[in-house]
Amino acid sequence: MCTRFSANLLLKIGIQSLLIFVLPWGLLAQSSPEVRVNLTAKKVVASDGQEALVSADKAKPGEVIQYEAVYKNTGKLPVKNIAATVPIPSGLGFVEGSTKPPAAEASLDGKTFAPLPLTREVKNDAGVLEKQPVPVTEYRALRWVINELPAGESTTVVLRAKVLTSSP
């Protein structure tokens, strides 16, 4: 079955989440911050051993989408402690090792974050709780902490996710 995703839907989900997550940390530090976030989603295609990024308006299971979020401080003062967050929509699975720079934290629900790699306690065959890694395909968001973004400067965070299943 060939399942198609709408890049506009993925972008709308991502941008709304990014704006929500930016506000709690760094933007409260100054009276009128000016941090703008531009999120793009491109499909990764390989041809003759080379990768290219093309429009992600349609994608099917197995294809990889690259999310790139550019955080730009258009204000006159530096902004500190920005929580740069990129959501991973349902139906997509994070591609381990695809982040630039390396992500600091991940979330299974888009709200609660913990350092990578995520683990959970699971009872083993003997009934004893032990920590096991959470499959990266269960991650719903990644977060980077930008300690300071000087006035007029920008920084970019990148992740890739593979289309797993159909989504409404």
C-alpha cells in the first residue's frame, strides 16, 4: 500500500510545537524577544551514491524526511537558554544518528524530556525490573538547548525521520 503524507500537515504540526516549546525557557529572559523559527521538511533521495533534498509534499513508507529548524534572533539583545524542539509526527520514526548538532534530550510525549538515550524499566523473565533502551522509533520530539543566541545570529538544528505507516 502506498501511503502519502502532506508536508503542509507535517510542517503545521512542527511549527506549532516549536513555537510552544521556545517560549518557556529563553524567551522569558528579555522583555521583547525576537526569535523566529523557520521549520522545513524535505524528502531525502539518493541517486548515484549522492543525497539530495527534494519537496516533501508526498512521501510513502520507508522514505526519509529531513527536518531543519532555523532559530534566528532578530532582536537587539542576546537570548539565553532556548529549548530548540523539533517534534516527530505520528507515523514517523526518528533516524538514530541523524541529528546536527547531536541532540541533548528526547521525549516520548512531546512534553517530558530526558537525556539521550531514553530508557525505561521493564520486568525481565525473572520478574526483576531492569532498565532497557526505548526504541528510537518511539521518540516524539528532540530538544537541543541553545545557551545563548546573540542578536542578529541564527542557529540550525536538524533531524531525520523515516515514514513508518499511514497517518490520518
